[in-house]
Amino acid sequence: MTQRVAGTILGVIGAALLLGHQLPSRVVAFNAGWLAGIRPLLRLRNYLVYSAAMTPLMVMIMGASRPADGGMLTDRVAATVIGAGIVLLVDRMAAKASALVT
């Protein structure tokens, strides 16, 4: 979970550099292609780097027709933090339930 949150935040920082820029379609296709291609390897090797690479990839793909805006990045961080909070809450509830059973 820590790697997911940290990776998403790093990815959002990197993706923020792409905001407001309309890249040529061949640049988007090339960059999206190699990022998508190494995605499975990154996920197996280092989840933090995988998470960091996914946000710029999403910005490039979603912004292919028009420049992306900051709202998408805000949503990405908010969803990741909410998801992490849910995981922590469920983990604590499971630990308490396990302690009651024992």
C-alpha cells in the first residue's frame, strides 16, 4: 500500500509536467507504447515504479485528443488515498476480529 501511494504521488508529479501540452500523436504513441510494454515487468520488479509509471501513461493516453487537466490528477491521488484508507480500516477490523476469536 505504501508503494502504491508513493508511486501514485510520484507519477502525478511527473504527469503534471505533461499538463497543458498537446504532444504530437507519434510522440504520444511511442511513449505510451514503451511504457505499456514495460508495465508487466515493472509490476513484477518494483510496484512503486510501476505505480509511478501508470499515471503519466494514463495522462498521455487520455490527453491524446486534447491536453489533460489537473482534475484528473487530483482524482487519481484522492482515489489512491481513499483506497489506502479502506485497506487500513479493513486490516484493523480483521485484526480486532482475529483477536476476539483467539
